[in-house]
Amino acid sequence: MELSQWMGLIVPLVLLQLLLMIIALVLCVKAEETRGPKWMWALIIILGQLLGPIAFFLFGRRNQ
């Protein structure tokens, strides 16, 4: 594969990761309660790459 083909695969994944990270962080900050400390979820979201925000959406939010 050439570099342009790799970039066509990588750029959408990076943009998806950034979008999910931003949305998850905003929701984490705005949430009154989460399952666990907010600082822990912020670290998971930031350091967890693509899986961190998904984990927050699935397990971190508390339904009110």
C-alpha cells in the first residue's frame, strides 16, 4: 500500500477518536454523578485511545 492509501484509512480513525474523546470528556464534566471518580474517567478517556470513550459511554455514565 502507498502512503496515500494508508492516510485514507488512518485519518478517519483519528478524527473519530478525537470526536469521541471530546464528547466523552464534555459529558463526563457535565455529569452530576458517574460510576467512579470523574478524574479516573477522564484518564481512561484520554489514555484509552478509542476504547476509553467507548468504555465511558457504556459503563461510566449513571442514568438518572
